[in-house]
Amino acid sequence: MSPSSEQPALPGRRALTCAFLMGGMFSSQAHAITAVTDIDYLGAGIATPSAPHSLYESDDGRLRLNGGLTLYGFGAATDNVNFGSGSSIDGGAPTGTSPDWMEAAGQPALTAEWDIPDGGTWFTGVQGSYALTRGSAYGDAAGATPGHPEHARLDRAYLGWRSGDLWADTLGEDAITLSAGRQKFEFGDGFLVGDGFTDTGKYAGYYIGPSEGFKNSAVASIESHGWHGDLFHLEADQYVSGGPDDETSTNGVNVDYTWGDRAKVGAAYLRVSDSDIAGRDGMDVYNLRAKGKPFAAVPDFSLGGQIVREKNSDEGIDDNGWYIQATYDFSEAPWTPQIAYRHAEFGEDYDTLFYDFAGGWGNWFMGEIVGEYMLFNANLDVDMLRFSVAPRDDLEVGAIGYRFRYHDTEAAGTSHSDFANELNLYADWSITERLSLSGIYAIADPQQGAEERFGGNDDTAQLFELYATYTF
């Protein structure tokens, strides 16, 4: 099925710094791909804004106020974008053949905590988000942010409570967390739920994608003796040109269990209670996932995967999305090389819902050309091979190869399944604790399936990107 107004809006890059700020995944910038197999990767639940500076602390230490500011910068230069067609897939939006553009964003944040004797901890936070896009008149390579837009938004504003020492003897410290408001919520490495806002159109910042908070949410979480569970209500906005934003409301439950440093398994169920997108309205979503180290004698080998099933009888939808990935770390070798292979498949009606860029290059925007600007994990089969090394603690370099094929050629309106082959070369450098810089060069070779979707255009596409963050 070709993209239409019934399909989810084009997603932007969900700020790479999300991984920097949440749990220190990139503290040394080493081996980002382990996000899908490393059981210590970010746990499910809410994510608070980055506010590293203490602004006030009461004499008894019970009241604490912190602040912070994160700045993002991005620039891209292209050649033969969309394989030289001058518009996005199926002529969806004009792009020009070689657009160059830049994006910038800033996010100031304040957080506060108040410890109550024998009563847990209250916490709150606010985060603003401002983004702009400049350069090409059409904005990015998907044509999703034309006209040099800029926009300010209240991205986070929430209130919550943690149980602290209450029930510590039985459940553990801070076993219960309750929160509500505008906030970021994620589980399962962001494969299905992680980003509550699409930064497209007038909202600018397609690639950086700084805003991630659901506009309304309520989350109840428990963490105890290896178990984690969430009950949640989420409401998300999605840009629609010339009209009110599409809204989607979802209720769900998530649970996972961690066996020490060996394995983690999880499951989730979501019910889309109301949505302006017909395919979503009334949809039931089921998720199973597992990751870990299956062989104690081979601790450098990791295996992980997920499957999502989506059903909506009213719209005739019964489809799946899944992946499996094997990763091997050469932990005793110089520069600690890592190699990973992933196979992923997405049915013709699969909906990515609120998927997130979580954990490094290739998760879950697969391919800096095809995954970012052309195909968005629907009616798609992807093979990925990734190799990386860390010559220093603050530097990682790597190469990622992709093969993209249609899952169903009839649904794609093509006679050939092969869409494109792509190669990404990247470097991530943590210059200081506060400043990071990433660079990536990508090249994509169209196959016959892409030529048919782009009106016979078959030029090799190239892209060079620089992405920087600075946290105050």
C-alpha cells in the first residue's frame, strides 16, 4: 500500500542525545548497537529531562531544584536525493534533487524533588523545546518541513511520586512510581513506544526531532526483584498539513523480567481507544520480546528479538512486525570490535505507532537515506550488517550495510521486490562530557522496486550529515 493520509506522518530523528541523557548509554560512545541485546540498556518507564545543575537545595536536603539546557545542531548535504527524482516517494512532496539544509534546537529544563519523611518523594519537571529548519525551500530530503519553519513547544510538564523507603523491605526502594502530564515514556528499546510527538511540517526539526513528550499521559510503574511493570495511558499528536493535528489515545500494560546479567524478557498489550487515523482507531497491539546472552560459555555473544502483532477488524488489519539480531563483541581484542546482524520484517499494514531512535545508528530508523526519508518500517524486509570499533574511550567508528526489499510487491504497486542497497559510514565522538559530535556518510543504490516508485529515476543517492549536541 502506498503512503496516504491514512498512514502515520513521516517521523524525524528522535534526538540522538536521548541516548546520551538517559542512562549513560553513550558515556564512552562505544558500541551503540548493543541497545537491542544488552540487558542493561534503558529500562521501561518515564524519562526525565536533562537538568544536571543544582539550583537550590534546602538545609535538610529534602527539597532539590535542578536546571539544564541542551542545544542541538544538524546539517546535511545531499546529491541525487530520492534517487534524482526531485520529490519524495510516489511524488508525495517536492524536495529538489540535491537539497542542503540545517536544523537547530534548544531545550531548557527544570526539575524538582521533595522528600517526605516516611512518605516517599514527589517530583516534577518542565522542559521547553524550540526548533527551526533553514536552507532548502523544501526543508529536509523528505520534503516534510518546507518554508523554513520554526516552533516553540512545552514538551514536558509532569508531576509524579516515588515510594522511596515505603515497602522497601518487601518490594525494594522506589518500587512504585506514579506520574501524569506531558512526559516521555518508553519500553522495549523504543521499537513500538518511545516518542510521543512528530516534529514535521510547521514544527520543524525533522531530523533532530527534539520533542518526544506525549501531550497527556498517566503512568503507574512497579520495579521489584527483577520485575518491572507499567500501566499507562498515552495521548499523542501528529502533524497534518492545513488542519488540526491527528490525535491518538492509547491504553496499555507492559511487563518485563530481568535475570541478572544474562537475559531480559518482556510483553505488552496496547489498545488504541481513539485515533483520527482510521487504521489505528480501535486497534489491538500485542508485543513479545527477549534479549540476552544465551550461552554462559560464550559471554561475548548476544541474541535479541521482538514481535508485534496488530489487529483492527474494522479496517481489515491483521499484520506483524518483527526482528531478530545476533551480536558478537570481541572484548579481548584491541579496539573491542563488534559485529551484528539483524533481519527485520514489517507487513504491508504495519503501523510503527510511537517508535523511537533509541540506542544508536540503525535503531529504529534503518538507513540514513532509505530509513530516514523514504520507507518507514511498513511493507518492508531489511537485512542489516554492522561493524564497529572503539579506538578510544570517547570515539566509535563503524560501517552499516542494508538490503531493503518489499514485503509484498503487489501492495507496493511494483513488480520487483528489491528496493535499494545502502551503506552508512559513521563516527561518534564525545569531545567532552558536555559536547558530542557525530558524522555520517551514506550512499544508496536504487534497485528496480525503487525505480518504479520514483518514476524511473535511478541515480545513486548520497548524503553527508553532521550532528552536534551541547549540554549546559
